[in-house]
Amino acid sequence: MVSRVIPVDPFDLVIFGGTGDLAQRKIVPALFRRYCAGQWPEATRIIGAARGALTVESFRDIVAESLRQYAPKRSKDPEAVNGFLQRINYVPLDALSEDGWAPLSELLSTDRIRAFYFSVGPRLFGPLAERIRAHNLATPQTRIVVEKPFGHDLESARALNATLASHFDEGQIYRIDHYLGKETVQNLMAVRFGNMLFEPLWNSQYVDHIQITVAETVGIDGREEYYERAGAMRDMMQNHLMQLLCLIAMEPPAKFDPDAVRDEKLKVIRALDPVEPHHIVRGQFAGGKQGRGYREVVGNNRSTTESYVALRAHISNWRWAGTPFYLRTGKELVARSSVINVMFKDAPHSIFGEEAGRHANALSIRLQPNEGITLKVTIKEPGQGGMRLVDVPLDMSFAEALGPENQDPPDAYERLVMDVIRGNQTLFMRGDEVEAAWAWTDPIIAGWQARGDVPKPYENGSTGPGDAELLMKRDHRRWQGINP
Ligand code: BG6
């Protein structure tokens, strides 16, 4: 099955922080892949802007190198690379002074979509927004894109929202959570709302509990300073896992439209109960055969920043009252695996008697890697006398089902950057959503600080701290395996 490419209109995209890691690792390769797919027209221009006094040629060299590294397959085609590089420009510019703004202004066309990508630290969001306005660069067709971290807590997120709102309408602000751009994350909505099969069972009457796991094998090398201030709660839970929780738990929106979807997500976050301290486990990787411990990596042998967090959340609404949501995420774990498991209740009565054992359906949605869906169903164990039951998977790997050209799903940034150009905010966080997520997260972190909580050590390459298993065991449940 070949996916259809819907071309967008020509646009000017300015990437502030154009020479930075995110721009070169994610944004530029994503734009290149969309260029190769024929999604955007030749007239489009991508303008890198950063403090470095580079020439356009030397910036293009940097871009060419990123393509070799981060888009290795496509960058083997010299014609595509050259065509793409011709669309690339560069302006030396300072967010904190007037330097470079007049030349930038001269490069931009007045009659087309204009996007400013703030691929810089949040302290520059305000000054950039202000200068875009001051230099009259914000046309009605202008959008700005801001990256996480969107604030460090509720107060800073509010301040950021207020600053951006003083220069742009909410409809022009695209807050990225790249998890929303992942193909299978969007598929969550397709599975729930495109099928009759699941939605009638999608509530506390039939669902025993839901597990959301985002396990990573990577550590925090190269990001020590940021991570030491953030920890897993701010880095992953407040945003990526929260977004997954919203998509799994929200009511069906009336249509797939930005505000309809975001209204429903917001209701989920607002219905979350505060988390009880004994329903949270924090962990910190402690080293072992597979690498250094967290404290050694950050060079602080008293650090209490968590690199792992598992918790039990409750959504107090009609649909979910009584169904716990167990969420966990961590670094330096045994495998890279993001999966959502919807664990259904046992059948109310077993006609097969005790001997058949207890069986329950489970729906696993694998977000990455090996994207797909598995439904565990109970059948008769073949060949046995009597009626013994066994669980078997009804397994669908998207790559197998959709054909080889879908083996390599587009990167989240490809989808998201094109949505910015199309002016579709459905997969971007609204200001009130971000604030609500912080309002839920802040008391958890404040509680740790007040109690002087120290995270539990876990071995690198393990499944996390033992206490996370206890969190489940106490409820007579267990985590599904972390399998790559
Ligand atoms: C980022 C976090 O937002 O997401 C990182 O800051 C994390 O710590 C990354 O590693 C995970 O993204 P992905 O797409 O690799 O699952």
C-alpha cells in the first residue's frame, strides 16, 4: 500500500537555532524526507538562523553532513541532496539584539505561509517572539513552533504562555510534543474511533487496568545539565506519557478537529486525581556491567534526580472510575520499548471450571519499535482431553500488514512540520493542556522535595527498581514484559 502525499503550498521556514542539535538531527532531515517525497514545492525556502557568522555555503555543508548522518538512505541520491540544498539559506542573527533581523526580513516573501521554528532554549522564546513582532515579520499567515520543555513547572509555563500570547494568537502557536507525531500514536485514535469493536468495551466495566510503558536504553549523556534539573517526571511523564494517557482515556471527540480533540484531552488531565505518595516509585540507574551510574554521569554523588518513574494514576470520571492507569518510564533499561497494554477483566463466570484457569483478554499497542497491535484471546488448548484453555495472540505487525514501503514509518517531525505548514493544530498541545499537565505534576515533585525523597537505585540494563514491581504486586497485578 503506497501512502499518498498531499502537497502543501510554498512556504518560508525560519529555524532559529538552525545549527543546533535538534535542528540538524531532526528538523532538517525531516524536511529533506518530505522534499524527497515531493510534498513541498521548489519555491519553498528554509532559512537557518543562528549566532554563528556562517556563510550560506558553510551552512549548507553542515546540512549536507546531517543528511548523510540522519537521512542516510535518501542522502545517497546527489540530485535530491543538491535540490534540497538549493532551498537552504542562512542568516547570522542574535535573538537578544537587533543584529541580523533586517537581512532576515529581506529574505522573507510577503505572500506566503511563514513559520518560525524556535529550536532554542525556552529563555529565548520571549525575546524571539518580541523581535518577530517588532520587525513586522508576523503576517496573518505566520506560525511559531516551540519545543519542549514548555516550562519547568506551572508558574513558568503560565509565564511562557502569557509571553507568547502577548505577541501571537493561540491559533498561531504550535507547541510540539513529538510523541503526537508518531504514526502509531495517531493510530491509537484510529483504532479507538475507527472500529466498532473496541469502544463499547473501553471503560471501567470491562477494563481492569491500563499500563503505559516508555522504556529507553539510552542514558542522559550530553544532556546532563538539563536532565539533572528535569528528571523523568518533567522530561517524559508530564508530556509524552501524559499525552498517551489522554489519547487512551479521552472521550470520542465529535470530529477530528484541533479544538475538539484538545478539549477532550484537557478533560482527562483535569479529571486526574492527585497521586498518592505510595503510588509512585522513583528510580535512578546505578551502573553495573552495562555502564556508569547516574551520579557518576552527572558528576554529583548526591544527586536525587530520578531517571525512572512508575506511578498509579486514577481518572475520576464516569468512564474510568475504578480503573487504575499504571505509567512507567526510565532510562538505561533493558530494552527500548513503548507499549500500551489495555488489560481486560476476567470473564464474569467460567463455565469450564477451576481447572481451565483464569484468562483475560489484553490489547497491546506497540508504539515503537516493531509498531503493531496484538490482541490476546483465549482458546481451547489443542488436543487435550477435557477443556483446557490457552491464550494466543492475534498479532498484527503494521509493517507486515501494510507492505514493505511502510516498514519505515515517517519520523514524527515529518508529520508535525508539515502540519504546521498546513495550519493543522490537532497534534499540538494547547496552552491550557500544558498548564493542566503541570498542575498535576507539580504537587508530585513538591512532595518529593518536602519529604527529601531519594530515588531507588536500579542496575543499568534492568527493568527498573524492584519497588515498581511491588507497586503492581500490592494490587495483585504485574507489569507486562519490556520486550524490544
Ligand atoms: C525527549 C526526551 O522528549 O524524548 C528524551 O527529552 C527522550 O529524554 C526522548 O529520550 C524519547 O523520544 P523517542 O522518540 O526516542 O521515544
